[in-house]
Amino acid sequence: MMIGAVLGWGIYTHGASRFGEWSPLRFTTLTALAGTVAMLVLSIGADAVGWQHAPAAADLVAVAPQLAYAVLVGAVIAVLAWNTGVQRLGAANAALFMNLVPVTTFAVQIARGYRPEPVELVGAAITIAALIAANLAARPRTTSLPRPSAVTDPVAVTDPVAVSAR
């Protein structure tokens, strides 16, 4: 499931970069609507064949604040911010940035008092090195062009027609 989720998110991010002329709000809205319809259809189908059962209304009311947070902050605001980042940074840089999430979580846990094992520190160092290497490899190569030399034969423009005829 995790591989499927990562692949899906990668495809989504790449798709966002292909619709650069759309605003992040438009892309987020249209993909969220399509995703919601797909989830509802799959959920209704799973209910119909007995793989799952719809929650009772009381259960939904009991978790309404958590659902509201997950939908508004976790889905709408986060995905809108992600799509804005993809538009501004590009898909490749946004994906590299997303790979810093586990490293950041690891750093926060260390700040909270967690004592990492040496193998964990090595893993974090490898992750950071890979992110830096991928970022450097993805940058366009710039070649230094020779600087233009000083003009050796200055021409005074007295007759624009004569200059354009040259």
C-alpha cells in the first residue's frame, strides 16, 4: 500500500507540474472533486459487497472535529499548499523537499529527547546526502561564455538607414 501511495503521489505531483497554466486552487479543486467521487463510488461498492460497513451517524458525530481537521487542514489546505509549491519550485524540487519530512521528524524527536542509534544517524546522513546529490544533479548545467570584448571599431550612428544596410 505504501508503494502504491508513493507512486500515486508522484504521479499527482508530476501531473500538477504539467498543468502549470492552471492556478493551484483550480488544480486542487478539480483533483479533489474527482478523488472524492472515486472514493464515494469505491466505498459504496465495498459496502454493497460487504467488505466494509458505513459508520453510524452517532459515530460520525463523535469524530466530527477530527474529521473537520483532517478534511480542511490535512486535505484542502495542505494539498493547496503543496500544489502552490509545485508550481513555484517545480515537481522535482518539490519532491526533493517532501523527502525531508522524515528527516525533520527525526530531528524533532531528537530535540524532544530521543536518543538515536548510530545506524539511525547513518541512515539520516545517507538520506540528506542523497537529497543534496539529487538536487545538485537536477540543476541545469551552466557554461561560462566568453565575455564580450571591448568594441574595437566604434561606429557613430548618423544615418540609421545606412547602419541597417550594413
